[in-house]
Amino acid sequence: MNETQCELPPPAATDLCQSQNPAVPSIAPGHLQAIAHLHGLATAPLATARILELHGPNGTALITYAFAHSSARIVSVANPDGQRVEGASMLDQVRPSNLERRTAALNEIGQDLGLFDYILCSCSFDQATPETQRHILRICAENLEPHGIACIGHNTPLQAVEHLRPQLADHQLDYVAHTPARKAPPHAYPTAVSDALPPETGGTVNQLVGTPTNITLLHRDSPLHQPRAKISSSALAEMHFGMWVSLKNPTTDAPSANEHYTSSTGGLLVSDGPVTTQVIEALRQVWPAPVRFPQLVARIRKYMPRRGGESLASSIKRSLRFLMESGMLKFHLEPPGYVELSRNANKPRLLPALAHALAANEWRAISVGVPNLWHDMATLPTDPVTLTIAPHLNGTTTIPQLRSLVRVALSNGDIPLPRGFPTTGRYNLNGLALQLLMPALQSLRQRGLLL
């Protein structure tokens, strides 16, 4: 290959490889497992996986994962020269027994640390010094299980990985590049994507502004791994999907074919097509619960009964691929752990990581947020109603009991009465308490903080 074709813009090289982002959804173990499956790579189940985090945010990004998978083993190795990440103090008081924290330079990490199913490196790999890159590749070669995969950073340009082919070969490693944004420039983040869907989808998505992310997975170059060059349509149908978006201008009318949506990170999505709109609606209405492909087809068929079974399924897959390119569609091979509201509505429970942080009075860490089960960082609202009920969201306190707690707080003045509410005479505090309670619970649910 002509060397000039691989030439990269000169980055600000650094020996530090310490991510300051508490959680990056695109390199969550569940997301990486899904990407690997889409490209034909077998991976270890999340429940018993062994995960190595290289110079990440002190383990805070994986604390929710650790609580959710008690049989998994996580080793988070911090950079001794890196800055302390906001929220890391949570692990000082709230640490799952299966999450181990260490401090070591990359050149100090060797085979004695053991083998891992997933190695996560969330730093900017292409902006690290050649020495740092060599250490990361060596660790991947020495510490990966035969079926393991390693993520060497998110949004690493494909040219940078191509440039490393000789080094990968030396370590008997190969790679799979997942580049969802077909029209996005390599360094665009966030990226504006405008594209036309095939006619079978029923229309186009006029504008998508999300965070489509390039993911590079390293794996051993062996017969155990036979990756596909393209995403498998059948593998796509095995995923669990989620979408955290809201109507930009909510109305009482049914969503239109060109409905406007906003994502949790401020991205804009303008849908112009009935199939894509129905996919978005089916996912957002049950968020954060995941929806499997057969369920998605069944839900949409109710609103589009004239569509044939195969035709509708194909159209939905095309819409899912396009939404995947937008960066707004979440997809895991294994269910992330949420269930639909009807199954746990009466006794809500906070994510264990957040519940433990509350019990430890780790308010600085709580203000930074905790990863939810989709690996999005989510913060606890600090309104009086939420702060009143949060310590009691343990899976045993019922909605009537929570309403009573809010009513008592209203009576004591801990929760201020809404403007215009009568302060004299007889009035129904039970009704008011319920009116305040339900939106607070819905807000927690939307953030993925309730199980």
C-alpha cells in the first residue's frame, strides 16, 4: 500500500492514556459483544466475563456492570500519572467485590495479570505515542483469551488501524472495524448524517445528528475467529434494541411520518417515513426496557397491517441499520437487565450502584452520575420529591407507601406546596402527593436509574 495513503494528521501525542469520561456507551462490554456478533465473532457471555480496563476512569464506568454480573471479574488499571476522575470517590466507599482496582503503568502490565475475555481501552489510541500504542498491542496479545476481543479506543480512524497492520501481524492479531456512519468524515464527532433510505422503508430520514462511533475490535488471528466483512442481517435480528429519545414538540396527536425527536445528548432526528417512525415509537415508549426484533415486528404490524410479513421485517431491518448509523440506536446481544414497566411498577428499585452511593452519602459522586445498564451516564435529580423517595426505592416499598412518604414531607414542609395550592382549609394531600410522585418516578425511569 502506498504509504501516503495512510498518512494521518499529526496528533498531539501523549504518553498518558487515561480516559476522563466516566462512561463511554460505545465501548461498554454489552455493546462490544453486540458489535462482535454482528461481524461474526464469538464472545464470552457477560455474566461470567473477565474484563480488563486499561487506564480508564478508575472503574467507575464498570461499577453498574459489576453489580449486575456478580460472577464476572473486572480489573481496572489506573494510570499512576493520570488525574483522578470525577466520581471515582464512589469506589472508595462503594465497591463491588468483583471489581478490583490497580494502579500501574502500561509497561508494568504483563501476563501475570491473567487472561481476559474483553480488554477495554477508552483513550484516544491514535493520539498516543508509538510507545504507548506498542504497549497496548502487547497487552492485547498477551492477555486476551483465545476467543477474547479488545477495543482499542472509540473513534479511532480506520487509517490509523490500517497503519498498524505490520504490528498487529507481529502479535498475531487482526481487527474488525465497525464504522456505522457511511458519509461521516473520520474525525467528525458529533456527526451530521443525511441519507435516503430504500423505497421499501416507506420514506427517508431527512436529518440525523447523533454520535456515530468508529469501533475497532482486535482479536487473535486464528481459526477460532472468522469475521464477516459486512454486518449479518440474521445477527441483527438477534439483538435487543433501545432508544432514548423524546418528541421535540409533544402533542396529543399520533406521531407523524416526519416527526421530530431529540436524544438524551441533544441530537436531532427528523423522521420522514412511517416504518422508521414506528420503529422509533416502539422503542421509545418502553425505554429503558429492550425490545427484541420479533417483538418489534409484532408491535409495528398492529399499526401497519397491510404490510406483508417478509416485506415489513426487511423494511424494519433497513430502518434499524440506518438508525444505527445515526448513533442514537442502542443494541445489545444480551438483554441489559431492564424489564417493561408493568412488571415492576409497584415496587421500584434503584440501580444498586446508586443505592449504595446514597447509603454511603457519596453526594459528589452522585452529582457526577452513574452508568445505567445501557452504559449511559445518568444523574439523580435533586428535586425535593426525588430526594425524599430515593433512599426508599429498594424493591420492597410500594407506590402507596412512597405516596405516604411524600404526603408526610408535604405536611412537614420538606416538600414545598405547588404555587396556587391552598394553604388553609381542608385539602387532599394524598392526591397531591401522588401527582408529585409519579412524574418523579418517571424521570428516574427515563434515565435508566430504576429496575
